Amino acid sequence: MAQSLPMAKKQDKNKAFQKRKLKVGKVLRKTATTDTTFTAKKLTLLTQLGGSQQQNHGGIRYGIGGDDQEEEVGRIESFRGNTLEVLCKQLGHDNKTMRRSAIIQCKQLFTAKPDELRTNLHKVIPGVAKLIVDPQCDQAIRPQLRSLIEDICSVSESTMSAHFRLLLAYVQRGLSYVELSVRTFSLSILKLLMQTYKNLCRNDEELFQSFINVLGSPRKPAWNTKGFLECVALFLTVFTIEEKRTNFGVSVMIDTTKETISIPVNLTPSGNPFILALSNRTSQQASPFENPEAILQFSTVIAPIVFMALSDEKGGQFLEQTLAIIENVGIILGKQDNRFLLPNFQARLTSIWENVVKALEKKRRSGINYRQTQWLVEHGLMKAAKKRAR
């Protein structure tokens, strides 16, 4: 067996190098030739090219084809030839490079055709909102993602209303996420939403309590995080108590004999009769701060943050935002007319803001007095703190 193996290899080698015997008049066919002897009844190459003809305008390609074209006529594509449906799928791709490319292409597409954004929010927002809480989004992706969200927030409030709850739900989830980078990015997006859609944020009954829970949780951003104090001040501005209130007649005289009413009463609310409810939640027009318990609840979580900002802040970088929070709390407290519902409201409020008052008193002894803190004196909080110090 050992001697037969080399003999077999030698026979195969000789067989491979044998010369082919040709008959007289025959020519050996070359090994690298192209066979052009095929025939066809019809060539449809020109029709296919006409069906897939493309025009490019500003980086957006529009398909123009005949009747037999399988692709949708007038379909809009990005500069890489991807449709919006494909880009929305790529936003959830496992590869972060693919996600970043999809974000850039979506922004380029919506910049060139803003109308496509308004009509395709239901496709874009689910994919974009999931990226807010994606811990794999690094510093190279988040600026592009924020820029795309800014473009999304350029639509009107009425257009965004049907999709706002979904976007806000992911933002609220990101505020309590384990990763600090996700919490910080979600905070910046919440600030953008409150700046752009004040009424939608005000009418969202879950945002108020969710934000207070975040401020009271150990996972809240540090007080000196960029944009944190400014976001809290903006939150107070959004949910402030409105001064303009509609007062209806409290007494009406009806004369059945003359069929007259002393005061013209119109109980039909003015509005568009074709606006339909898209959710089972009622619109919350009144501020949650109308309830005095809500003011005490918010003061409980914000007073320690203000105290740390006043005590640790030395360079004056965060002083303006801190004073804005104190001023906005005073504005809301000045419009609160339901304090009588809680007999111990004043005592609880004084106890909550006691440390803040002491920090302000310390600055006052140094010759620093702030106009934004005047409401503490007007409501008796500053005087109560002085009596306790004695």
C-alpha cells in the first residue's frame, strides 16, 4: 500500500500533462474565450434602464419609471439610495456605525424635504426615541441624534400632539436610567421639549409627577450638571399657575313666565368640532401647583438642591439659574389661593426652606442681597428663620 500511493500520483500527473490528439482539420479551442453564439428572441435591457432611471435634486433621488416599474413612483431616497422605510429600520440596527449613518441620512433627507417629516412622524419617532435610552450611543452619535431631534421638533404643536406621549415616555425613562450619560442626554432632550412644546408638556399629567420623582431619586443628575438647574427653572415656568381664568356666573335668574334668563350663559366650549381625542387621558389645563400639596412636594425635593447650589457654588457660574428657581417658586406661591385647604401649610413650608434661608442669611451678612429671594420675606419664611437662629 505504501508503494502504490506514489505510483497513483505519478499516473495522475502524467495524465494531466498528456497532449490532446486532434484530428486533421480541427483546431484546439482556447481556454480563455467568450462564447458569443447565444441567440435571444427579445432584449429588454433598454426598458429596464428606463424603469430605473433616477433624477437627483439636492442629494435626494426621485424614481421615475414606466408602467412596469416595481418601485414606487416619486419615492424619495437619501444620498446613499436608502428610502425612509429602510432608514427607520437601520435606526435600530445592532451596528452603531449603521445607526449613525441612518441618523445622518434622515437629517439630510428631512432638511431637503421638510414635508416628508410632517407626514412620516409615525415612522421616525419610534426609532429615534429608542436611541435616547441607548447606552451604546457615544459622544460621536449623540450630537447627530440631538440635531435630528431638533429637526423633528420643528413641526407644529398640533402635528406633534399625536406622537408626543411616545417621545416623552422614552425621555422620562432615560431620566432614571442607570448610565449617567443617558440621564444627562435625556435631560437635554426634556429641556428642548419644554422649550418647544410648552402646552403639550403642561397638559401631560404624567410629566409633572415623573419629574418630581426624578428630583427626589438618588439617580438624579448632580446639581452642577450642565443644563440641570436651567431645566428645573424651565419646568417651573411650564407648570406655573395661570393668572387668566374664566369666571362663569355663579347665580342665574330664570323667569319661566317671560322665558328669559338674567345672564347670558353659553355652556358650549369654543373649539374645532372636528378635533378627535387620540387618547383616553383628559386634557389637564389647570396647573398641578393649584394643589397646595404639590407645592410642598416639589419644595421638599428642590430645596436641598438649591441649598447645595448656594453653599458649594463659588464662581457664580450657576448663581443665575439657582436664583431663577427660587424666583419661580415665589411666583407660583404668590398665585396659590388654596393654601387654606392645608392648616399646617405655612409651618411645613417654613421647615422645608429653612436651610435655604440660612444660606441666604449668610450671604446677606456678607453684604449680598438678591431680589429674587424677596418672596421669602413676604411670606414670613425669612423672619421665621431669624427667630429660630436666636
